[in-house]
Amino acid sequence: MHDQTSESGYFTEAESADVVIARNQKATDQRLAEVMAVITRHLHAAVKEIEPTEEEWMKAIQFLTATGQICNEWRQEYILLSDILGVSMLVDAINNRKPSGASESTVLGPFHVDDAPLMEMGADICLDGKGEQMEVRGTIRDLDGNPLPNVLIDVWQANDEGFYDVQQQGIQPEFNLRGRFRTGPDGTYRFWGVRPKYYAIPDDGPVGKLLGALGRHPYRPAHLHYILSAAGYKTLTTHIFDPDDPYIHSDAVFGVKESLMAAFQKVDSPDEMAASEREGWFWRVEHDFILEDAGRNG
């Protein structure tokens, strides 16, 4: 016999969300039931406010279908959709609330590669010699200001044309502009790369068309990626950004935070160029990081 205990009346426009939520009372996963109840309430409220035509509803269905169809092993269009709606950064913010003084996080991005080469401090991660050379340096400390030794620093960046090595296989060398380093007793880090350039997120699919229809550009401002990890401390996934980039105030995925901006200073004095043991002038970027103890609660 049909069990009606999980039902709550017939579907009406006024009671639509309540009727749907009541139907889910037998969910075996209570977290799923809680999540679906919230989504259903907000979704039904949005539909009632928008009052879409059936043609508009079908366009939405077709958009979501196309978003799924373009996904493959290398491309995740739904994450891109989450990015441009600010949801990815909101999830990151909720899961990475920091105590005062700790460095802020931002999104991982789609181009991280595991097992980049472990390099000597001060090494050059640029393998093809292209672009304007750049020295990056700073100190990693704890919340009390003590330098942190043995921090594993995983860094990667786009080249001076805005492409990562994995986007240009056969053009850029493997592991170009990627490297891992470990801090010594003084907590300092230093490596060489090239000044990065702004670049567009993939905009040839449904998400890119949506951006265009909204009058938005697809660009991310120039940045360097970091993952900092050390025993006893919370792993930090973050960027540092060029504050002079033309897209610094309009990042397509909302990843910029004021605390993560680091000035790109041109170094062209004879003494400093000689001390660097590099040919010609270069950019210098200095940025310190503060890691949070693993035992702390936000």
C-alpha cells in the first residue's frame, strides 16, 4: 500500500517549496535532506520572483545541458560557472576563515600539477628563458612572528603570454614555471620566474557566452600561485597579484584580495643587478606569508 506519511498536500504555487521538501522526509542522509531543503526554498523563491516564461525556462535547461556536455577530463565547465558566479570564492572563504594576521587564501585554479620538481632555494623556474625575468622573495612566519623552517612552497605561474605549460604542451617545456622549495631555518624563500600576464579563463563555451551576455570580460589579473604546507600548520592555497594589472579590480572569478597584492618593482641599478648575478634588469616581488597553527579554530 502506498505510504502517504511523507507527503504534504497537493502541489500549489503558494506551497510549492513546502510540498517538495516534505516529500524528502525519508532521506537516509540527513545532511542531503538539509541541503536540498535550503536549495529548494531558495530556488522556488527565485522562480516566483523571476516568473520565467516556458521559453526562458527551456533556455536555462539548454544552458545547463551545454555546460555539462562540454566538460571532459581536462575541462570542468561547472567549476567555471561556480567561479564566475562568485560561489567558488565564497566556499573558499567559508572554509578558510583566518585569525587576524594570518595570510588569506584564494582559489586553487585548474592548472596545478602534482610533483613539480623540488629545487634549490634561489633556482629559476623558467625553463625556456622567455619573458621579463623576475625575482620573488619573502619570509614565512607563524602568528607570533617566528620564522618557519621546512615549509614546502609549491609555486606555479603563467608565462608572459598568459599560458600555463599544460596549455601549451610541445611549446613550453614540461614543468615550465613550476617548482617546489623548502625554507631553511630563517624562514625565507627566493626564486626566479618571469613577470606573468593577465589571461582569459576558457570563454569558448556556455559560461563564456554568459559572461559576454552579461557585459563582463573573461580576464584574470596577473598572479603567482602558492601552496604552503608545513607540519603543525594549516596548508595555505593562495595567490599574489600585480596591483598595477588592468584587471586587478575586475577579476572574472573574484579571486583578488587586497592583502594579496604585491608590488612589482623594477630593479635596474648597476649594484643590484651585479649582486643578483643575472644579466640585465629584472622585476622584484617581495611578499611575506603568515601560517595558522593547525590546532587553531579560525
